[in-house]
Amino acid sequence: MDSLVGFNRSDYPFHLFSLSHIYMVIITVGLLAWMYIFRENIKRNYKRIYKNILIVFLILGEITFHLWYLSHDRWDVATNLPLQLCSISLYLCTIMLLTKNFKAFEVSFFVSMTGAFIAIVTPELFFGFPHMRFFQFFIAHIAIILSCFYMIWIEEYKPSFRSVIRAFVIINIMASFVFVINQIVGSNYMFLAEKPNTTSIIDFLGPYPWYILSLEAVAFTIFLLLYFLLFKIPAFFNKK
């Protein structure tokens, strides 16, 4: 039982695109489909409950992450500050749900969807099923994605093209701040100091530091794809 919450990676190693990984991807898609199908019912009867459940999962995901590291005496400023993109997304989504502020939404949506989407497909994860960290990782990232679509399908928020630009500018401001922190504490937050140790999209983007410029292009492309696929194209066909 101790191995399920332990810090020995070899007990339950994570394998990219293993059956357990694919199951988590399917569960993510299934939950999104469920929320879309029952969006009107959620809107009428369960909006506050559903929002509060998402907030609880977001907060618990962060708390359990830090408690796990602390319980093993592994917490370190070079590893555990909330400066990875998905950690930032978790906080942004919590603020977005609590405040329902539109500016918080437009930044949270594009930044969070980009980071969480990449994390679900190519996780920087060293502990596989059924380790606690495996479940904590996927539950937190699934909660981020569901929170973003909650704002679209339940709260009916719709970003503009200006939102894409604003989110891109802000993520670059964040990255500049994180880059400085990396230099001070010797960390690799947002992978701005070196590539991650696990297989990821960054492996195809060139050597350091050039892959950072490639990441800029990838991020902006994903922002645009999200905007056109989820908002602009459906709006065009709805007019007809």
C-alpha cells in the first residue's frame, strides 16, 4: 500500500500511450461529451453545484500535490512552486470560476486549454496506474479542461480575436517572469531552461534555446485553432 503513495518511480512507472493513459484520454473526452449533451440541464438545475465541484477538484489537486511532496520531504523551490503552465492554469481556472470575470476567462481559457491539452496527450509524469500521483495528475488536468468548457457551455462566455492576442501577450509576460525565476533558483519551470525528461511535443521543436521560439509558434497556433474551431466557424454556420 505504501508504494501507491511512495516516491519510488520504478514501482509504478508511467508509459506513454499505455492502456491506462489511453483510458484517461477517453475519460476526458467522455466527460466533455457528457457535459455538452446535458449542458441545458446543468444550466437550469445544477450550475452552482457543478461549478463548486470543479473548484473543489482544482483546489484538492493542488493541495494533494504539495502534501505528497512534503510528506516525503521532497518539496523544493526548484520543483514545487506553482510556475509550470498547468499549475498556473489551475490557479487561473479557480479564479475564473470564482469571479466569472470575462478577462480572467479569456486568458484562462487559451492558456489553460493549451497547457492541459498537451499535458493530457504527452504528460510529464513518472508514476503510472494505480499510483496516487497518476490519479492526482489526470484529475487536476481534466478539471482544468472541464472548467474551461464550463465557462463556454454553461456560462456561455465567448472570447473574441482580441482575447487570443491578450492571452498570448499575458502568457509571454508570465514566461518572462518564470525565466527569471529559473535563473535564480536553478529550476526548469515552463521548460524554459531545458527540455522535459519525458517524451513531449518539445522533442520535435529543435535544440535549446530555439525550441522556445518554436513553442511560441505552437502556442499561438493552438490559440488560433481553439478560437476558430470552437467559436468562429460555429458562429459562421449558425448565421446561415
